[in-house]
Amino acid sequence: MQLSIIVGDDRDRAGRAVAAWLADRVCARYGLEADLLDLGAACLPDAVSGLTPGALPRPPAVLDLAPWLAAADGFVVVVPVRVPRSLRSAVAWHAAEWRAKPVAFTLYGAPPGTSGQHPVVPELRSIFAAVHAVTVGQVVHHEDADDSRYDDTDRLLDRLTSRAGALRAVRSMSPDPLLNRKN
């Protein structure tokens, strides 16, 4: 099983530190490697709204990211208190790569105790629902990179890996060509 930790804000080192900690946690707890994907460094162009996939040729930065997203069985998205433009672009350009895969959210920079109720959470769920990704109900908040939150994080990762395994099996058996694409 392959997981990817996605950090979407290229201006904030705290997000990258939380993402690196999560990648290490995935390795330590499950013995899995997790790809750490920094969408800010990917230099994705803004997606053009209103166009259907394939209406425009995919730019090189979009083509470069596609195999990394396609190879993942699940994602943890690390975001601040707003949805970064780079994350919106990654979802819009790569709708097929997110389809029928679980996505968990980790927030940083939000006031403690507000993770599940923070306005960014419903917005994230809506963005990923539009591409038929499956969001994990629990949200974990990290105050900073040193705040480990082991129990909450472990529960989130348990749910993510459980869903990733189940959805991987569904994608492999589905007659829908969008679900059983070979990575």
C-alpha cells in the first residue's frame, strides 16, 4: 500500500514540518513508505474552470505530478486555515487520480479544538467530493510541528489505511475504466 502526504502551502515551513512528521509516523506505525508531495514546489498552473478534463493539453508540471498521485492508495492533506491555491489546482488537474481514494485532513495554525468545525473542513470535503474522492471523517489539528498528537493521528491513519485497502480492492475489481486504471 502506498500513501502520500500532501502539503499545499509553499509559503509556510510549519506545513512541511507537520507533513514530514506524518510521513515518519506512517513509516513507524505501519512500516509503509509515504511519499511527501509539496504542491507549492510542483509549480502547477491554475486550473481553468468550466473546462472538461482533456479540453486543454496538460502542462509539463501537471504531467510530472500525475504518476505520484496515481500511485497513491490514500492521501493525508496537510493544510493551514485556508485551502491553498496549489491544492485546488492539483485536484482540478488530476480528478481521475483522486477518484475512489480516501483523503484525510490535518490542519495546522487553527485554534486548538476547532479542527472538525473549522470552515476550511467543509470546503475541503466539497472540493474532494467533486472528484469522487472519499474523505475520512476525523480531522486532526497540529498546533505546530512539535505537537505530536499521537493518539488522534494514529486513529486518523488507522481509518485512512483501512479505507485505502478496501477502496484499492474495489478499484481493482471495478469494470469502470476510470476506477481500475493501471498506475
